[in-house]
Amino acid sequence: MDIEAKLMSDYTITPVTREDCKPFILGIHYAKRWPSVSFRYGLFKGDELVGVVTYGTPASSGLRAGIAGDTHKGEVLELNRLCLKYNVKNEASMLVAKSLTMLPKGRIIVSFADGSQGHVGYVYQACNFTYHGLSAKRTDWKVRGKEHLHGMTIADEFRGVANRSQALRDKYGDDVYSAPRPRKHRYIFLVGSKTYKRMVTKHIKYKQEPYPKGVAV
């Protein structure tokens, strides 16, 4: 058995619980917030949970329809968290590659590599995702003194309020401002039969491009 095969044999990947994911999503991941999660998988080395990956329905209906149109919007899942305890080489790609095979068939997986965190998406490239350029230009709410918080974390404080922007200003006054959201690298992976993949590929709205390399933007 070669070294790489021996390394992989030390690991198992299985579904995990929300409680299993908590220390990774709220403690390790830079966003420090829960996304929508439909499927959760963990990477175990022996008995120790060393990584998790989660998939969920994107919150934005525009994103769901924007991938491959209204016909396929119900098939879109976002790989929205990938967290590793030690970040050992090959762990991320092992976890992502195996978890993709455990998802229900007939799914369009989209994931984003955040350039502001120095991510280019090499793990997605290793797992044969296709690359489809940068996300759209958007802005996020910011609060002076809390710039470390994700824009959605700021907005979530007033989830369900009819006028969130006014609620933010009422609480934080002139400390509230908007700033450009860093654009992210967009990756897509199709889970299903060859026939399904051929059909959906024709409907994907974002042009496939060569993989980005080097420093993230």
C-alpha cells in the first residue's frame, strides 16, 4: 500500500449531527454563523472528528434560479461550510469528494471560494468542480468597530424586521455604513447520471472558465 492510500485508509466519512458540527461552524469557520443545512458529513481519523462539510439550499432564490434557470432551481444545493480541525494535506479533498457521492442524485452543487480569506478554491479543482467566474458585485452592511463580523451576521440581528436598514441605523446611528462585498470564485459540480449531467450542463447560465491560480482576488 502506497503512502497516500495508507493515509486515506486511516479516515472514514459518515453523516454527522448538528451538534457535531457546532464547534467547527461556530468556532473554526471565519463566518461564525449557521447557514441553511440539509446534509452534514464528518471526516473521522480514528475516533476523532477532524472535519465537517455541509450542504444546504441557498437562501437567495435568485441564486438558485441563476445557476441553471427556474426549471432546475429546486435541484441547487450550496456547499456552504467546509471546516477542518488541523487542515492536514488531502483531508479537505477527501471529505468533499466522498461527501458528493453520498448526496441524493439529481443535484446541482454550487460553492464559493472567498478571495478575501485568501481562498482560490483548489479543493474544488481537485474534486473536478467546474469553474464559472466571480460572483456578482454586491455590498454588505458594516458597523464601525465590528468590521470582523460577516455582513449577513450584522443583518441577521434584525431578521424578520420589515425595514432592516432603518433598524440598523436606529441602533447604530452613523456607525452603520455599506461596503463592497468581496467577490468570490464560483464552482459547480453536478451529482447524477451522465444523462442528467449532459442535460443540466446545457442550461448552466455561467460560462465555464479556466481554473484560477495564484493569489485570490
